[in-house]
Amino acid sequence: MSHASRFLRTGLAAAVSLAAWQAAAAEPAMSTMVITAPAMTDPYRVSTAARTPQLPLPAADGGAFLKSVPGFSVSRKGGTSGDPELRGLGGSRLNILADGANILGGCGGRMDPPTAYIFPQAYDRVEVIKGPQSVRYGVAPAGVVRFERDKPELSESTVEGFASTTLGSNDRFDLVGDITAGNREGYVRLIGTLSDQDNYEDGDGEEVHSSYNRWSGTAIVGWTPDPDTRIELAFDRSDAEAAYDDRGMDGTEFDRTGYTLTASRRDITPWLDEVELQLYYNDVDHVMDNYTLRQPPGMPMVQNPDRRTLGGRLAAELELAPATRMAVGMDYAENEHRFRSAGGMQAFAYRDLPRQEVARFKDYGVFTEVEQELSERSWITLGLRVDRSEAEARSADGFARLEGFGGAKRGETSRSTLWSGFARYEYALEPQPLSLFAGVGRAERAGDFWERRRVFDLETETLTQLDTGASWHGDRLSANLSLFHGWYDDYILVTEGGRSADNVDARTYGLEADMRLRLTDSWGLTSTLAWVRSNNTSEDRPLAQTPPLEATLGLDYARNAYFGGVLLRGVARQDRIAEGQGTIYSLDTRETPGFATVSAYGGRELFGNTTLTLGVDNLFGRTYAEHIQNGSADLGASAQPVNEPGRIVWANLTTRF
């Protein structure tokens, strides 16, 4: 990993310098906006640029990026690889796709969630669909997060690129380089990323075990024989190491190799708009130990799980009539989890040991969505999805002293048929810039690897949810409001301090809101609000790992080449807990006090498409911890929850050419 990191550091530094020089002659200037909180595109969807500087400090992984989206929380482990959740729901309830492909981590303790393998600036945009309001991208009770790369549309020979570097407190150092070269017949795109950081200090100046080093490389080759046909092959390679303050081991290898083949054809017939086929393969090899990034407290120990995921998707877009559109498709995914471990002196030679099969999973799904215009101002969208899910226990040894995988004998198989769907009505109140929507959705899923390793034989989990909202997009004021109320049948709850799991009924409801008010041509006011309340109705107690009320208030300035702003974030106390219960990524361990932090930024467009942004997060050095996290720290200043970073100063230079 160190050899590849040095290679990327040198190459990307050269790319940033070259890009800044070339940008002096580039045409029009890029936007100077800094994203303080991505606004909703409509009440059930958020779409945001992945490469625009953000508050807080530009994100090093997918989870940190999502934390700025209203409604999201992240379970902190150290400096990176946090587990995201939306409306208090994460893990397999939140479907995360990297350019259309599933990435499933190997660690049974969620050291490597899918977002741990995603560097946000290696993508062009991020789209979030909230709740069960789509069936195109798998079963997703909480919603779907899509990290997407735009497909080049080149009409002549072109070389274009993007480069960014970030420097910050705690020796933070990021580099990103992206270059595309091609013409009307095809293209080559190369992307490289690097991110390093030492242990950070909390607001009291106490060091938190949190250093990390991450790198990734992507090569994409596309063939476009005509404007309507595209065949693209992508290769992804990445690795990392990360110190974790919330457990007795660190992640010393996050080795990922991925291949994706995509073929699409547009404008096939008057009624068939597009057909796309995608095939993907991801191999994740993860290592965790207690001796590489820390002094072992006793006997050296190492664990080495891996997971291989193979999948595909075939989808078509149809125009059945001028006012009727349909999407139909099918998808398939299978993955196999293996494991090996060692202790004592054998820990240093663990690669010589054979791997043992743990579990296999398969899923076949078919889906359709239909959008029908009812009038010039109203339309309805319907969706239906059916999945066939299969889980097979392959291990003779189990978790938490169980016999076999989740108590199942080797070869035992669980099969489920899963039904999901939604109906949504939308109405635009023209000539007023106001639109309304209301929908009902259902999402049914089977237990995932992390839940079944605790108890293999679990009932399928079903969410039925009502969603409604409104959007106002006027000349000076833009605002969105999203409300939801859901009922869970057989919600899969992790219990007994993380050692077991059970099915319970639950209820969840809440809201998200955002607003942007243009005060003058130069000044703007932004605000967001996110609140959720969830109850375990089977046991008449709060549902564990529910985030507290959170709000932000920001003031932004932009005039000519200069821009700046300040952001206040406030989080309420959370005293509604269920101690010892939680999710596959975190548990309720204590009540958490409320807190408030202030961040600020400023910058200037230097020349052409090059922008310099300076920022400071947690301006007053507050000491605080988020409610959503794994539990008590194993290392650091104390046995308290993992505190967030203290004051962080950073600078970002971004250019396009």
C-alpha cells in the first residue's frame, strides 16, 4: 500500500500543478459556492455535486460526505470509514451504489461499510432517494444513495480534467486527479485519489486514535461508435489503513478490486428509449489486527475476512404514449464471505492459513415503474418489485459462542420472496412556484450477513411508510419540506449488547426541511432541520439508535471573485435510548447531551477555473460526541465515547481544465 500511495502522491501533485497552469486559459469560471448542506431537489430526493467544497472539511470517504445531508448521521469509529444512516436507518436498509455497483464489506464488526471504499471526489454527483419511493435500485427501506460518474459526451478530440488538493490540521493531505481524453468514437478516463491524516485531537486537546491512509485508482475505457451507443469498461483498485478508537483492533487493509462492464443503446424505436446492461464484480480483502497501528495490549491477534460480489442489471426505458413512461428491469447479485484468523506468533503468518467459508447470499429481482401524466400540472408514479432472496450457512463455527453461522448448521438455507412497491402523486400549483407530493411505499427485506451471523433464522422485515412534502422555488426563496410516518413489521433489532438479534414491531416518523433565502444579490441565508422519533412498539420503549433533533443556520456571501460564509450547527440532547440494543453498526450505550458548533469558510476564484477555499470547523473548539456510534472507546484519553475533532483549519485548491 505504501508503494502505491507514494506513486499516487507524486503523480497527483504533478497533475494538480499542471491543471492549475492550464486553467489560466480555460473558459468560463467555475462556481465558487461552498455547500454547507445539500438542498432537496424535491421532498423525496437530494442531488448534489460531489466535487464542490463542503462544510465541514472536505470528506475523505462516502460516509463523511453524507453527514452534511439533512437527515443523515454517521457512526464514528475513528478518522474515517463511519457507517451512515438516514432517518435512523442504515446498514442494509440503506442501499449504497458506486456507479451502479454494490460493494459489500467483509468485516463482521462493520469496520468497512460500503462507503469506506468510496472517495467522493472520484465521482461527479451524488443522488439520494429518501424512503421506499423507488424500486429500481434494490430493496431499500431507508432509501438509496448513488455515487455516480457522468458519461463523457465528446463531439471532437478533447482533453479535460479535474484536480484538487486539500491540506488541513492533523497533517491532513488529500489529492485528487481526473483526466479524460477522447473523441466522438471513444474515450479514456483516469482517476486517482489519495488521503492521509494523523490522529486528531478533540476539543480538550486529547488525542484520539484515528489516523488513516487511503488511496484509489480508476481506469475507464469507453467506445461510442455512434451517438446512441456506448460500451464502457471500468477497473477500480483501492486500499487503506485506519486506526479505530472504538474497538480493540484497527483496519490495516481495505483491499478492493472491482470491474464493471456497461453497454447501452438509446433511441432504438419510437417507443423504446434506452436499454442498458451492467455487469460488475467486486473483491474486498479486509485485514484487522491489534499490532500494526498500536501496541498490542497482550497477545497479537489478526482477522482476515474477504467477500466476493458478482452482479448484473438489465433495464429498459419505454415511452408507451406521449404521457406514459415505463421503466422495466431485472437484477441479480450473489456474494460469498470467507474468514481466517490467528493469534500469538501465528498472527504474523496468517496469510499462510486457509480461508474458511462463512456464508453465501443470492438475490434475483424484477421491477417496473410507470409514470403517468394526469394533466399539465399533475402526475402519478407507480412501482412494483419482487425479489427472491437466498442465504446459505457455510461455517461450522459461529459468532458469540454459537454453533454454526448464526446457530445454523453447515448447508442450512433460508429462502424468501420479497415484495416492494410504491405509489406517488405529485401536483404543481402553477403559476405559484409550489409543488406538492404524497406517496405510500412498502419495502420488504431479508436479514443480511451481519444480522444472520447473530441469528440465522429471522423473519423478513417489512416497512410500510407514508411520505408527503412540499417545495417552493421562488425568485428569492427556495424551500422544501418532507414528512414521513412508517410502520415496521418484524424490524430486525440487534440485542444483548450486540450478541443477538430479534424481530420486533416498530413505528417511526419525522421530517426534514431546508430553506435558502436570497437577502441581496451578494448575501444569502440557509437553514435545515431534521427530526425523527422511533418506538419499539413490541416492548413499549424507544427504538435504539435514533438520532436527535438537528438544525443548521448559515449565512453565505458571494460577490465577483470572492465568497465566504458561516454555519451554525445545533444538535439536541438525546435521552430516548434502549441501552444494549441497536443496529449492526452501533448500540445505545448512554444518553448524549446537546451541543452546538460553528464553522466558517472563505475563498477566491484565482484565475480561470481555479478556486482557493479556506475553512475552519468547530471554530470554538467544542468537546462533544455524536449520539450515533459504536460505544465506548478502547484507546484514547478515556473510556468515554469517541469525541469529534476539535478545531480544524483547512485549505482546498480546486481546478478544472
